[in-house]
Amino acid sequence: MIQDFRFAFRQLFKSPGFTAVAITTLALAIGVNSAIFAIINGALLRPVVPVREKEVVGLFTSREGVDHDYRPFTFAEFRELRQNSHELFADLAALEFAVAGIGQDHDLKRSFVFLTSDNFFSMMGAKPALGRFYNAEEARPNAEIAVAVASFSLWKRMGGRADFVGSTLKVNGQPYTVIGVAQDGFSGVSALVGPDLWLPLGVHSQLGSILEDSDDSSGEESARLHDLERPKNYALNLMARLQPDLTLESAKSRLPVLTGRFKALQPPDSEFPRQLRVVKPSRFSISTSPEDDGPVALIGTLLMAMAGAVLFIACLNLANMLLARGTARAKEVALRLALGASRWRIVRQLLCEGLLLALIGGIVGVIASAWFNEALLRSMANLIGSMNFSFALKLRPDFIILVATFVFCLLATLLFSLGPALRLTKSDLVNDLKQQAGEPARVGRLSRFFAPRHILVMVQIALSLVLLFSAGLFLRGALAAAALDPGFVAAGDIVSELDFNLVKRNPEQSRRTVFQMLERARQLPGVQTAAAASMLPYGDMTSTKRIMPAGATMPNDPKAPDPGAGAIYNAITPHYFEAIGVKILRGRDFTQDEVEKARKDHKVAIIDEDLAKTLFPNADAIGQHVKFTIAPTDGSPNDLEIVGVVSAHRHDLQNDNINRWLFVPWAQAYTGDMFLHVRLQTKDQRAVAGFIPTLRESWRNTDPDLPLLQLATFTDLTQKSVTLWTIRLGAVLFGIFGVVALLLAVVGVYGVKAYAVACRTREIGIRMALGARRRDVFSLIMRQGALQTALAIAVGILLSLAAGKVLAQILYAVSATDLPTLLGTSLLLATSALVACFLPARRATAVNPLTALRTE
């Protein structure tokens, strides 16, 4: 075998042009497959749970008989379920997602944080890399023992000090003792990102969560509202590990017994009975309702399929090159066979040549894929510019990725080497020893048209069209997303994000500071207006509520019409709609008094026109009253008067069903995380960006210690939308696939036609000697190329339409049978293929008959 590789190396070294083209082709194809496999492995295949991942499930609760109205669990519910579910679960753990400020003074950074029960780490099978995890006493509600477990990534970012365990970190201004560091790669529940810190549930009341709505309270009242022992403090998500002898389906069949026990825990004033659901946890999101990873898995499957198509096209291209090269080596192989070499011996040696090419191409491809994936991670990190987190997604080449790349090399070797090797060694010894390289003289027109190398090229063209069409659909989707009218005006708006939770400001202090900042901004020259809101359109976070007319009731019959509707929940200040370019259609804006002082006896709200039509299709919404389907947990009246209706606008590119809005005054739903909008009189992007330093100075003059997380133009922030980024990434990836496939197809067509012309030099000379004109020869070559291209395009169109039906599940605002894209990509590929035919055809017309007749 070593001798075979040495001989293969010498053979490839003798043909540097062929070797360079082959390695480049394989590097592109294998590199694409290696990069995509690294993404799929990190996102979909690599275990999130270190030990027996399939046993870990998510536990959820919703209104009985329906698949909505999910809510978190109280600590009392968690405690009872943990103690009385041993027939189903080997263990049950609780966690809550939160955001906290780590550091102090001007070095404050906002980070993802998980608050968990003490058994969370043991249930997930995690081990500490340093120190220990917190215990039951530290995780007891209201224990307020300020300890923390750091992620491995945070420890490395902070220098990887040996004395890190035992040191103190400031979390929301309070000192926390680091007692341990989680193992490398452990993210808890997400395959993408993990928290920087893990905190025990015992500090919940003093830390709170920015994702939890809070009333206008402070001090002891705020701690009481966040107290986990409070009966209606629905704060916790639950995860469980099934008993070893149970599957997910068998657990579902036993769940009604546990649901019956859970119903007994519900307070007497519950509006309707609730049920439990156990599902496979999502790898990508943390939510109080089950999330389906199917679309992500579909995208991963499509990417791998398209990458495989690129590899297949590259292998077809190389197979054609080897067929052509094999014709030139036919006499050599025939001589070796005549001297006694076995067919298997020569096939093995030819396969070694192919494997050597594939391995060199694979090495180059792995290096290129590693660079691409690092750029991808940097792009992902830029999406959450104001947030620190630990990346759980690992894309660097590891043992699994290297093994997969080696498999790609083996597969490529078999695809492009085995067929030509078998064909080359199945030789007619007498003819091969007598004749020079070239196409046999007695070849029929049909046989020549469907020669193996022509069939391979036609397959290349058909598959290339599929990839080009897919790329075109994604490109059209990206353009449609960029051109979409969101219903608001981002140009001319500067957005500042402040999080007063990170500095422990009470609601009164926070509101006073924000109102001072807004007043200062309005006095700056060139400013039209300024306002604040808790939710940013096209932002990272979404808070939703379900509301219904005040006179409606939720039916007990799940099949009955649901009077409620979901809406994005946004707490705002006056002038917000003017600041983002949304029109008040009817009614009025909130007053300054309503925003500053919470009146529990008279709550007001503003809704958008879509929500108004949904809730009150036959009446004017102004003056109507609505209520939440789940009543406020603080016992305040569940009634809001609608005082205004605004124009519809979007919160995201997708999820049209929740692009309805419910606005309330900031005092009615206080949150410390606020977005300040400063609307300028100009919409010129350069002038708006140039105003940022002036605004920053104004903010700092208001309060030097502001928890300012980001300050940017609204236009720039909308471009960081995760959905928009995903659509653009799809366009880039499929665009790369399409361009590579197009280049390979063009090279394949040119190579085959050039070789065919070279093989038919004698035939062309005879035709011209017998009176054929140059244009007749040109027409002969082009006609065959055009017919082969047309047949390949026809097959490619059928395959493209089939691929479009699959892509329709993830496409944005584009039809799966988009005619302009199909025609455009078909025309592009056909034109490219005909240009590739044109050059050899033109060369054929320059053949000198006398020279051609002497080629034998």
C-alpha cells in the first residue's frame, strides 16, 4: 500500500495542472461539507446533556384541552411534583432564565444567568471543573446565600486564574462568592449559548428577573413579589430525567395520574383546570411553552443535502477528468495488464491516486472550513452586542469533525475514482496496444451523445440548477425581507438601552432618571421628540400577553371559540408613537401622569388596529375594556380601558400571528430594562450617526453612572434582527453552493467538450477535407452541446420544483415555484454551459485538415 501511495504521488507530480485543478475542486467540495457538518454537529448532534441525554425531558403546564395558555410553575408546585413523581421521573429540577450585571462601576457587563435548584447539575450529569456546585441549603427559597458557579467560558475570559474559586464577583451590585466552575462545554439546556453564571434559587428574591413583570414597587415590596414562597409567583421552568425503564411515549401514557395530583395543588379561584405535558426539550430556546426544533433540523438537513450535492457535482467533474486522463493512459494500463499485472492491483493503485488527491483536498478544505466557521461565530456574536454569554456552539475542528472529513474523502474517492478505474482496466488489450489515444472510430451518433462523460456532465448541470434555484429563492427571500415595510420608521431614530436592574435602582429613581434624560434630549437642537419603551421592534426579546374583552370568559370546552388573542406587551412613555413613526388612528396617547403614577383602580391601554379588529370586529375599540386571560398575580383589578388605537406595525419578520400590540403606561408594568428613542428631524443616516456622541454626552451629564448598554441608530439595530440574519445567512450559504456548482458545471462542460474535440480531430479533418465548411463544424459541436444542455436543464427544472416544495417550509415571502427565479437561474446556467461549449467549438473550426489526417 505504501508503494502504491509513492507511485501515486509520482504520477500526480508529473501532471501538476491536473493535480492543481483536482485538489482545488476537492478542497472546495470537501471544505463546504466539513463546514456544514461542523455546524450541524454543534447545533443538532452534539449532546447538550453530558449523560444519557434522551432521558432528560421538559415539563410544561397549559390550560386543559388546549395547546396554549402555558405558564411557568410556582416553587410550591415544583416541590410537590418533585416529591410525588418518582414513578415517572428519577429527578426533577427547576430553573429560571435571568439577566444580571456582572462587574461594577463603568466595567458593568450584562450577562445571561440561570437560577436553578440544587439538583440541576446532578440531574444533567454535569461535573465541576473546579470547586463545587451549590447545595440544598444554598438553594432554599429566601436563603440569600450569595454564592455563584461560573461557566468555564467566563473563567477563561477572566484570565483562568487558579484562585478564581473563592474570589468575589459583583452581580447587580451585590458581592457573590464563586464556589465553582462548570465543566467545559456545559451550557445546561441550549446547544447555542449558555449562561455566564449559575446562581441558586435561594437568591431569587434579591436578584429578581428582568423577564418577570413587576408592579410599581421597591424595597421590601419588590422582594415580596419575587419571593418564591409566594403562592402565585409563577417563575420556574421544570426539567426532569425519566426513570431508566421509561421512554418519552410511555411517560406520556402515565402522565394523567401526575396531572391529577397537580390539579389538586391549584388554588380554588383558578379560572380553569390545567394539564401537564412532557416533551423533548428544545435545543435552541428557553420558554414556558414547548418549542419545536423541526424547522432548524429541516434547515440542517437541507444544508447537508446541498453540501452533499456540491460534493457529488465535484466528484462527477473529477470523474470526467479521470475518464479523459484514463483514455490517455489506456496504452500504459494495457501494457501493464499484458505483462501480468492483475486488474485489482491496478484498480487499487488508481484508487490510491484518488485517495491521495482527496486527502490533500480534505486538508485544505478543513482549514478553509475552520476559517469560515470562525467568521460565522463572530457574526453571531455581533447579533447580541449588549449581552455577554458563553458560546456553547463549538465549530472548531475536533476528532468527530476530522473523522467526518475523512469519511467525505473516502466517499469522494469512491465516487470519482472507482468508475474510471474499473472502466480503464476493462480494456481491449490488442486495440489499446495498437491505437493512439482517442475516441474509437466506430461510434454511433446516439452512443456519442450519451457517452458516459456526457451523461456525467448532464447530471452536473441538472444538480447545479437545483442549487442555483435554491440560492435564488433564498436571495429573493432576503431581498423581500430587506424591502418589507415594518410599519414603523427606523431612519432618523437613535436608540439607547438602559437596564436599571443592573444597578438596583428602584422604580421611582429609574423613572425620574429616564424622564430627565428624555427632557434633556428634547432640548437638543435637531431633536423632534424622545420617548421610552420596554420592547424594541426587531429586538432580541419578546414579552407577550393574552387578552380578551372584559365581558368574555374562557370556555371550559377546548373546542369552543377562544375569545382571547395574543399580543406583544410593551410599557411606554408619552410620544413613543411619534418617536418610532407609528400613527395614532383614534383616541389619544398616554398622559405623563398615567406614566408616572400607577393607578390600580383605573388601568388604561392602547392597542393596534389588528388587535382592535380581532377583539372588537363590530364595534369601535375606544372606550372598550379588556382583561388578561391570566389575572395579575398581585391581586390588582384585571381590567384595562382602551384609550387609543394605533397603526399596525411589526415586531419581527415572522410570527405574524403575534405581531399585534398591547401598550400600557410604564407605571402600570414597570421594568428596569428600557429603550430610549430619540427622533431627529433628519433621516440622513450619516447625520443621525454623527449625532450619537452629542447624545452620549447628554446622557452622561444627566447621570455619570448610567447603566448604558448600547447606543446606536435604529436602522443599524434592525439589521441585527436574528430572523433577518438567518435569512441572509441562508442566502449566503446557498449562494456559495450555487456559485461553486455553477463553476464546476462550466469547467466540466468545457473540459468534456474540449476533450471530445481533441478526440475527434481526425474525424473533423476528414469532414473538412470532404467539403464541410467551418460553420458546419461549429454547428455540429454547438448543436450537440445545446441539446445536452437542454435535456439537463429540463431534468434540473423538475428536481428544482421538488426541492422548492421542501424549501417552502423555511422560505420567507417567496413561492416555492417562483417563476422568475426558475427562469433566471435556468437561463444563467444554460448561457454559461453554451459559452463553455463555444470555446471548444470555435477551436474545432481552426483544425487544419492536413494536420488532422496525420494524427494517426
